[in-house]
Amino acid sequence: MLRQYAKIKREYPDAILMFRLGDFYEMFYEDAKIASKVLDITLTSRNRNDPNPVPLCGVPFHSVEPYIAKLVESGRRVAVCDQVEDPALAKGIVKREITRVITPGVVPDGLSLPAKRHNFLIALSFGAAEIGFAIADASTGFFEAGIFSDKGSLFEELLRREPKEILFAGEGEGFPIIEEIREKFADILISDSSKNADGLSHLEKILGREKRGDFPPPSLDAAANLLSYVSQMQKGRIAQFSSLELHRRGGGMRLDESTIRNLELVASMRDGERAGSLLDVIDRTSTAVGARKLREWLLYPLTEVGKIEMRLGAVSEIISGGRILREAPPFLSQVYDLERLTGRIGSGTANARDLVALMNSLKAVSSLKSILQDSSGYFRDCVERLDPCDEISSRIENTIAEDPPFALREGGIIRKGCNQELDELRDVIAHGKDYIAGIENSEREKTGIPSLKIRFNRVFGYYIEITNVHRDKVPLDYIRKQTLTNAERYITPELKEYEGKVLGAEEKSKSLEYSIFSELRESLLSEIVRIQETADAVGTIDVLISFARLAAEMNYARPKVSDSSILEIKGGRHPVVEVLSSAERFVPNDLSMDGRSGRFMMITGPNMAGKSTVMRQTALIVLMAQIGSFVPATSAEIGVVDRIFTRVGASDALSRGQSTFMVEMSEAAMILKEATDRSLIIIDEIGRGTSTFDGLAIAWAIAEDIHDRIRARTMFATHYHELTDLASTRAGIRNMQIAIKEWQDGIVFLRKLMPGGTSRSYGIEVAKLAGLSSGLITRASEILKNLERGEFDDRGIPRIAGHLEEYDSDQSQFNLFTTSQNSEITERLGTIDTSRITPIEALNILHELKQKI
């Protein structure tokens, strides 16, 4: 058996091989060691008495799916090896073969895939000057291909898409970029793949000669590699890939890793989870297809005013209609995940319940289309794309039982009346028990044995059981089959004849049901394109209705979007903070910027006052407008932005071994290199992690370069108050501050963005609010005054440096340098009447005091 295992293992050496043995899937050798740790199951061994026992672990075959899911989630491939013949009929070792292979990038939908996001697989191909790129979701049929001319753009795309697996052909191994990908994306499985006949032929089939010319050769190589890999994993079943779309990078707003993270678009910075992100707060979708499309729109905002206005117009129409908001969501919620249903049909894994779900979804689509039929413009175009596929629904309804079981080969999945032969077989099965009961009664009367029973087991089939008390009454035509302690078991020719009919009917019925189902499922392969187009339309409609629901609930306004350089927001709010912050009422803010003048805001104010919130909310309002959503503001006029840059924080890079200062400089360099006059730049502090003068000088030079050369709309928050002087020499720079109010030895945050700069950071006051001890706050205040007065010794060093060890936070202090000498000097000065002293006496006293220092 282990020789058979070793032979099969050689087919997939880099996969965890689950080897079916009876009621368990066993794993051996190194696979067992890995799996036992990942799955938290016992590691044992085979042949324990052997000098070299074989490591072993196993899981029950009837509940294997969660174990497979856990292994795949850990970034490993799993090859499932099943018994493909009846062990009772096997001659020697039971025949086994690989029946499926699951990888992080090719996961069957039934294996715990998150409903609201894609499971992406990416393939790369390397040309002379370009990188071929293909991306797919095998569970939905999503499939795109294109090229990248530089690795920076490729990495940006990989970070946005978050693939589970990356493929490259064997010849790519020598490219340095492969090692960079391995290092930068260490959590992603990197796999080798090459084209095969299945992948190439399917690519030719879905492309055709006309469309082939739209794709650069490296992109087609990547697409063929990807299809070949999925075909290998799914045993040639890849019909869900019905079309290939060209991946276009130039048609939307670019978002880099820092911006996606800092704006918390799809994940919270706190824990990396969806909760607390913009996506989580604005999502009002009713379908899985819509939820995935919303995520896609959020990560790929538009830059074409016409397309943005089409979406905004549709949202306006939905809101003004009223009826749509009331009646459409219930029907949308009845639509199952059409994309993944087609994925299961295409991969040959759909069961009877999936087809019933498809039927019910298409019926809901029909009702949805009726509700939306009076729409206009872009929204009407979306509605027109809805195809209820009535004949598909009818075909399923006439074939599949209303509530079929999950298993396909155990019967009960085909509707009564669908097939005459099946109905006859079922009639035989249904009346078989009655017939057996009739034989039992007849034999009791004939033999005079009241305790005679007809029973069934898998060894003998049907048999007559008679206790030893009545053994002398057994008829001569009874054939003895088994002797028990207290009874004998017999068969009769009549019983065996009917047994053949009943048992044969059951097996034939199950086989016929599966054949009818398989024929129906195969017939749906040609309908996949129609269903996928309807699914896409459902997703778009769902997102637009979601935007309308959000706007109505949260009192959002329709933004005015143009190709100008204006950015004007009235009553702007942070869409996430206003929802999640219950500690205080959210304070809206106004903001006005213009690309020609007043395009650069130098923002000062204390920590915790709200600088970061105002800047982030501005970026989010711009982004929301450019995905076609209404925005959290009273009004907004937004000149389209080609890219949002954010220079905020450094925590992720710090974990990769980079210093705060290096992170800041790297991000600043990228902004200065790539920003344009159509960009929006958010800089929340720069120049930290080095000396004050160095930091100030760098921040000053960066601000000048952004203003003078790039001319982008910019919000620049700083604690270097000297930077406010730039407003006097640069017409495009305006000083702004987050207002506070000084109150009873403290400050109150007003959260308002107002004109003007501030010369104080109120750090000590903020520290007091944060809970630092009163003694420490007092000491810090005294040190601050010392520094502000410039009290240095004759070497230019602040006097505090030499006396910190004498500081006691629980003692009150007269001044920064309390000593015994100072006390004597103070007492002596207290005895002098300066109104009566003569000049010569004053000089003598001064000489006396100097001697004591």
C-alpha cells in the first residue's frame, strides 16, 4: 500500500496528499508532520515496532472539507486520492487515483470561500520589455489579461488584488523580479505553471481571431498558463471561463498600498479586518455579487466625468423614485451568488440544490426586472441587461425535485413525472415493501408459523427467519442459508426473484437519476455566458441601490464632479468616524481648494485636535464621489483626481525593519516622483525621526517643491510652525488650523478647520488630557519655559540637562534649578530694600551673591 502511496505522491510532490483508507483520509511522512500541526490533530505512526516507523495522521472522510479548507488557508495545496473501486470486489490493493486538487488560488466554492470578495489567481509571463499579466477567479469565471511595463505598477496591482496564488512559467525563474515577489509577498503561494493543450484550446475558443489582436503576446501567454493550471487542477473542467477581458490600467484613479491602508478603504488599520473600514460602513448591498463589485469599484475609482455622472444619475433616480428603495432589496436578497453558481456548473461540481438555487435566483431576477422596468438612462441600460432565462428556470423546475438532498448518487433528486422509466422503477421500489409484507403473511398462513419473519441484510438480501421451536414445520422448498443459535434462515425462489426486481430497481433508479441530472447540468454549460451577464447586471444594480440606500440613511449629498481643479466641500464629515464614534458629536468642516490659487493648505494644531480626520475625510469624499456615490457633506464640488497620495504613519514598514525616517523619506520620494497637478496629496507630518533642524529643512523643501513644481492640491499637517512662513512667500499656500479653546489651565478641542496658523502645539495640554501625572506635567511646563527663554549654560547646553537627576515629581519647584545655593540667594534677596539701597551697596551685594554661585 505504501508503494502505491509513493507512486501517487510523485504526481503531486508539493501537495499534501490525502490518501483514502476505508473511513479515513490518511497522510504519511512529511505530509503527516505538517498536517498534524496545521490541523491540530494527533501525529502517530504506522508500524510502531519498526526501526523507522512511518509518521501518520488522519481525518474522517465524511467530514474532510473543513480540514481541506484549513490546509488551503495555510497556503498549501491539497491532493485528494480516493478509492475508485469497491474494496469488496478488489483483487489485491484497492485501485486509487487523484480525484481533485485544491490550491489557494483554485478553491471549490463549497470550501468556505468568503462571499464578499474574490479568490484571485494571477499568472505572470515575462517578455523582453513587458510583463504579461492574467488574473482570474476560478469560482466565478472572472478573467482578465494585460501587460505592465514596470514592476512598480505590477506590485501596486498585486497589492490591490490580494491574490491567493501567483503562477509563472518555468522560464521566469531566472528573472530577478520573481525573487522580489517571493520576498514582498511571502504569504502568497508562488507556483510554477506552463501551457498545455487544454489551456491553449480553451483560450482560442473564448477569444476568436477577431479579439486575439487586442491582447499583447505576453498577456496571452499568461492567460494560457493560467487556464492550463486551472484545467489541471479541475480535471479539464473550465467552462466557467467564457470570456477574456482586457485589463486596462490607464482608465481610473491609481491607489497605492499606503493610500489603501491609510484611508482604511477595505480593512481597518487596527486589526486588518473588514470591520471599521470604509467598505464595511458604506456597504448596503443585498447580494454577494454586489458586495464583490462594490469592493472592486472602491479600489478602482473612475476618472472619466461622463462615467461618474452616469452612476450619480442612476443613484439620484433611485432615490427620487422611492418605490425602488422599498421594493427592490427584498428581491435582490433572493438572488443567490449567480457568479459562483456558474463557477460550479462550469467546473462540474454543481449539485441539485445549486440548480434549485439558480432557478429561484432567475425567478427573483424576473420580478426585479418588472419593478425596475420604468427606469431611464444608465440605470435602464443596466436593467435591460437582466435576462431572467425563463426557459432555464422551467427546465430546472420540470426536472429537479423541490427540496433535493445534497448527495447526487443516493436518489431523490429528480421530480416525479420527469421520466416515465424512473417513475416505474420508483413504483416497484415503493410497493416492494408491501409485496414483501404480503409474502410474509402468506407464508405464515401456509406454514402455520405465526413468528415467521422476512428480513434483509446486505450479505443474504431478503430471507425468512424461523425459530428452532417451529423447525419441524419448515416446507421442503425452503433453502437453508444460515444456522443461528435459536433460529434458521431460509430463502425461496419467489423471494429471490422479487429481491432481484426490488434491489435492481433501486440501483437502476439511482443511476438513472444521476444520468438525468448530469445531462441537465451539462446542458447548462452553453448558458453560462447568459447567466454571467445577468449576474454582472445584478451586481451593478445592487451597488447603485446600495449607494441610494446609504445616501438616504446618512443624509449624503450628490457631488458635482468636473474636470476642473476645484475642491470645495461644505459640511464635510468622515463617513467612518461619524458612524463609529459615539463619544462626541461629529463636527462637520468646510474646505475650499483650487489648483490655480489656494491649492496648498498648511495645517497646524495640537495632536488629537482632528487634523488627520479632516484630511482623511477629504480624501474619502473625493474617492466616494469618483466611484459614483453620494458623499457625506452638505454639498461638494470636486475636480477629478488622478491619484490620491497619503504620507501617514509607518507601522507596517517598521515591522519590515525600516526606520520611521526612512519610511517617510521613501514615501515622500515616491510622491515627488509620481504626483501630477491633478493629484490630491495628504501629508500628515514629515521630518520626524531626525534632528529638529534637519526635519524642518526637509519638510520646508518638500512643501516648496510640491507647491512650485507639482502644483497638486495638497493638505500638509505639521508641528513645525516655522512652515507657516511659507504662506507669505507662496501665493498658493494658505495657513489653516484646527481650532481649540484654552479653558481652566487646559484646552477644549473645537474640531473646526479655520484660517490662520498657530504658534503652539499644546503638547503638554494634550499630555495632561492623556492622563500623565500632575507632577510630570508641572515639570514639563517648567522645562518648556526654560527652553522658550533660551536658558543655556556657557557651552550652549540647556541647564536642565545637568540637573534632571535631582528632579522629584512629587515636590513643588520654585524654578528649573532648585538647589541649596539658590535658596540662600533667594533668602538674601528677600532682605534687601531696593528703594533704600545705594549703588555701591548694590554692587557689593552682587559680588557677595556671585561668590555663592
